Amino acid sequence: MSNEGEYLEMVNELRDQYNDMKERYEKEKALMKEELNQLKDELEKRSKLKFIENSFDSTRPMARRPIYVNY
């Protein structure tokens, strides 16, 4: 049954590796989320553009085809 013991050791090592990688990536993910939130806040402070809804609405009816003019 030495194969069973080696198998258990290997599985335990793989589990430990998985847990270490998972912990490392969770930390990395948290740091990236924090950085993303900081960048979003900075962008909101810097941004001066505003979206005005209905800014291009017109009372004129829609045309079937455009007519281009050269003045």
C-alpha cells in the first residue's frame, strides 16, 4: 500500500499548492479592485463632460433620405 501513501502525499501537496495560489490571487484581486475604485474616483473628479439627454431631439419630422447641400 505504499502507492496509497504516495498518492495521499501528492494530493495533500496539490491541495496546499491550490490553497496558496488561491490566497495569492485573492490578495491580488483585492488590490486590483482597490486600484480600480481609486481610478474610478479620480476619473469622476477629473471628468467635466456631462451627458444631456434629448439634446438632439427635434420637432421636425424624420426624413426618408438625407439631402445634402453645399452653401
